[in-house]
Amino acid sequence: MNEWINRLPKIELHCHLDGCVRPQTVAEISEREGIELSADSLDELTSWMRVPPSCTSLVEYLKRFELPLQCMQTPYALERIARELAEDAAYENVKYMEVRFAPHLHTRQGMTAAEVIASVGAGLAAAEKNADIIVRMIVICMRHHSVELNMEAVRAAAQFLSKGVVGVDLAGDEANYPPELHESVFQLADELGIPVTIHAGEAGGANNIRTAVERLHARRIGHGVRLYEDAEVAQLLRERNVPLEMCVTSNVQTKAVDSFEKHPIRLYLNRGIGVTVNTDNRTVSDTDLTKEYNLLSHRFQFKAADFKKVAVRAIEAAFVEPELKPQLLRKFQEEWEKLGI
């Protein structure tokens, strides 16, 4: 690995809380809360939480979330897992991060959506006190949930605007649940003044990206791998300055693309599409942002100027409070100067 890449200041806009749980933490929470796990060792537990090389689809990939979700149903667990994720990110010099999660996936033991958000927020705030990182929350609406339940998630998110929540998202099985099913949900988000990012163009086509932007008010697109299918949609993103939250390792694992060689991140960057670099799910994909940067350096010939370009674009696209963006940019520029790049 390149040492200068390890030291680069980093920013992450697309990271799922339930895909980033430390296996050791799952083991300890399960013991604390009396949850029976099917794994007999930490190695076996880890293997159940990571996607196998044989993964064939996003649907199969998403099955890796069920085990950690069993251990994410109490305020203690959520606060701890959120704090540890932010600390892990800070350790690799991530300066700003948006962590996303679906509150209604964590209500099996009676927590409300608002209590879930408050617990995650408390964990992230604790990490901010001890590390050089700013962390904000994105509330996810799940594609397979009802419109009514997702309306509830949006209203819960609105309660925490300016209190850690900075956006809402639509995630899950894109192939079977197209974005237009939840158009009214994101109309509500827009009316409430909540920024929107939508998973699109991952397990569905470029038309889903158009729908996300034109009908669901998306300011950013999660993944957007299949944008290459439609030049008009690509032009729409350029005109509206809508960037992609790209997650290269995850995109290959979910078969959004067949191989690293076919991933379009370099093509999009060269064609003026806004590109940001993210992990998606650190544990499930067995990655972190430093690994993603090294991957881009070795396989896609990213140079220092490319990493600076995507970082600046990510700062511009971040849903963080506008007054903090100049501070973030200055922090990045200071660190780039120290590295001589």
C-alpha cells in the first residue's frame, strides 16, 4: 500500500451502519443480551458477516445483514456500534462521514424510530468528542416497507434535523422495488426540507436514476453504476450537478458490474460526472476507505489530483451544515499541503 494514501484526509458519504459492525462486538453484545448465534467461533461469525466470493446478486449480498441486525435492537448496542464505526473511520483519517441506517429495522424489541435515531446519534457524538471527525446521520426508508412506514421514518428524521440527521435515503432490493413506489414519501421529505439521496442504478437501470432525480428529489445518487446505459440521464446529472456515491468493491460483489475491469468510475470521472468514493459496508465487503483508495490507485490509476478532485466534490455534495463546509475544505487543504500534494 502507498503510505501517502494511508495519510490522505478522507471523506465518506455512503456507509451503512448495519454493514459495518465489528464481529467481536456482535459476539459481545449477543452474550450480554442472551442472543443465540449460529457461529461457534469468532472466525465463523466473521465469515457469516462477510459476503462470500461466490456472491451473485444484491439480494444475496443483503442477506449478510440479518445476523448483525439481531444484535442492533437496544439503545446500548446502537450507541456502541455507532461509536465504534466512527472511531474506526477516524483511525484511517476520515474527517467527515455520513452514516446511514433504517430506524424501523431496529424496532424488534420495542424502540421507536426516534429512539433509534437518538441512540445512534449519541454514539456518533461520543466518537466526535474523542476523535478528529465530524459525523452526521442519514435515515433510510426501505424499499420493501410500506409507504406509511417510510412516511413515519421521514417524519422521525425531521425531528432530528439540526440534531445530527442531515438526509434521507431509499435502499434495499432495487430490482423488485423501483423508486416510483415511494414517490410520495420523498415528496414529503422535500416539503419538510430534508435532503435526499437515493440508491439507484445499482441493481436497476439508468431509468431508475432519472426517476430518483426528477420525481424523488435526489440531490445525490447512491452507486449509479448503470448510468452508462443512457447518455441523456448522464447529461441530466451534469446539468443538475448530482454526484454519484460510488462503492467500487461493493459494486463488484453485488454484480452491479461483472469485474473491477468493467467498473465505470474512471470513465465517469473523465466525462465530468461528479464522483465520490465510499465503502458502502465495511464489514460485509471486508473493506475500508484506505483499501478503496489503494484499489483506485492500483486498478484505475488514480493520482493525487484525482483523490483531491473527488474529495472536493464530496465536500461540496455533503449534507452537512453549510457553514462547516469551508472549515472542512481548509482542513483538507492543510493536510494536502503537509503531504506535498
